[in-house]
Amino acid sequence: MQSDDNMGFLLLAIAATLGMLVLGVSIILFIVFHSRKMMKAKIKMQEAESDYQKKLLSSVIESQENERERIARDLHDDIGGSLSALKLNIGLLLKGSNQDMKSHLLHAKDLIDNTADSVRRISMDLLPVTLSRLGLSSSLGTLCSNASNTYTEVSFEEHGNHRRLLKQFELGVYRIGQELVINALKHAKATSIEVILNWSNDNLILSVIDNGAGFNTNEDNSTQDGLGLDNINSRVRVMNAELSIDSTPMQGTKTVFTLELNDN
């Protein structure tokens, strides 16, 4: 009888232990699944926030480009047109003026020519006409040609099969190349700048290499901020692209921008 009682107690203890074990496992599984659910929700919220930030950033960049386009159009159509008309009138006056008057008019004509060239250059910087007509490579080539001067050689190379991209991507890549060339000229004081555009089936890679002052990518944050990298990084994020910078003080800088072409 006592043996039966002991057996019953043992079975009861085993059942209680199993019950506690099941309960413990259930609690652990609940915590694990709940944590996973919370983590998924958090990731989803972060993705939504990231998408919102990208859309907001894209909207800001689009507004900036629309304003640049408006200013470029005003420069070309209004100021450029007025200068052309003024130059024509001076040309007519030159035909019947005396020698002293001709000298002043010729000087005024030269000033108009210089102003017209400046207007065209500013308009080109704000909105490259070749970008919409001929595409990215022609625009970058023109950028490099215009940026070359007595002190700095700016060269352009293209490898692979050129293709047209969506307008916002072509403009984004062009602006990044433009900013990097300006940085190399203005801040790095480079005497040689290479702009290389590489096309493959999957990627577009833009490399800008200069022999300028360079900087410490790990420590000199103030210098990086001064180079306008915030604007570049903003465009990189909007395009879901990648940017790497390899720079050493007094040894130049190499910046590589990589854009996946699958969806562009």
C-alpha cells in the first residue's frame, strides 16, 4: 500500500515537474516570439522612417533642382536675350559713329561679350543643357573641359557601353561629379584631376582622382564638412548608392561612387 502511495507521489511529482517544464518552455517561447515580433515591428518602423527621410530628402533636392532650373532659364532667356539685343544695337551704332565713339562702343561690346560668356557659364553650372540632350558622359566631359585651366588639367575617360538613366539619377551623378571636381580645384588645389566613368551590366562607377592636398579621413572631420560631403552623401542616400573616399594628406584623394543599374 505504501509502495502504491510512493508510486503515486512519484508520478505526481513527475507530472508537476513536466507541467512546470512545459510552462517554463511556453513562457520562454512566448518571450522569444514576442521579442521577434517586437523586433520586426521596430525594423518595420525604422524602414518606414528611413523611407520617409529619403522621400523628404528627395523632395528637398528636387525643389533645389527646380529652383536651379528656373534661375538658369531666366539667365538664358531674359538676361542672355537682353545682352544679345544690346550687342546688336551697339553693332548698328558702330557703323555710323565717329572714331572716339567707336572706341567706347567697342569697349562696351567687349564687356557685353564677357558678361554673356559668364551668363552662359553660370547657366551651364546650374542646369547642364547637354545632360538632357546627350546624357551623362557628354555632360561630364563638358564639365571637365570647362574646368581645365592653366594650372590644372581635368581629364575625362569613359569605359563600357553608355546608357541613358532616369533624369533624377543622371542629374544626381552629374552633381556628385561636379561637386568633387570643384572640391579638388577649390580646396585640394590639385594640378591634375581624373574623372572616370565605368559602365557595366550591373553598376555605374564614377571615380574622381586628384593629386591635391588630401586629408585625414579618420580624424579631420572639419575638413570633410568643408568639402560639402553632406550634400554629396544626401544624394548618395537618395539613390541607394555607395561612396568611398581614400585620402592621405599631401598625397591626393580618390573618391568612388557606385550606383546599381538594375532599377535605373
